[in-house]
Amino acid sequence: MKQITIYDLLPLLKSGYVAYDNGNWWWYSIKPIASKRRKGWLSKNSKYIKLNTIEKKAITPFDGDWKDSLIKVEHKEEE
């Protein structure tokens, strides 16, 4: 399985947010909330998808604290 970085996927994703949570990268349609109790991201009223299954490629894990993994995905053409 070929390994890629999350930054390789950003141009292919719809606007929203990506974040690393419990060993997987996730895309969220609206900004998720960091839950220290759960030690992961909470997403109320948001569409979300696990990105590690896209094209069956492994995405490099986040090297750091999960709370620092949130990335905003923006595309000017979608606005």
C-alpha cells in the first residue's frame, strides 16, 4: 500500500476541515470540537468521512498531539 501525506489529499477534498483522531484522518464539513474527555474530535451536525480508506492508500500519521492536527481546507472556486 502506497503511503501519502494528508497534504497530498487536500486539493482533492471539498472545503471543510481535516483532523487526526485515534489513528485515522477524518474530513468534516464543519469545524469539529476538541474533546479532552474523549481525547478526540466531536462533530455535531456535520458530515464526516474517514480518509484512510480513500483509494486504499495509507495516510502518514500525524506526528504530534491530536489537538494540533486540525487543518482548514479551503478552495476559492467553491466560494
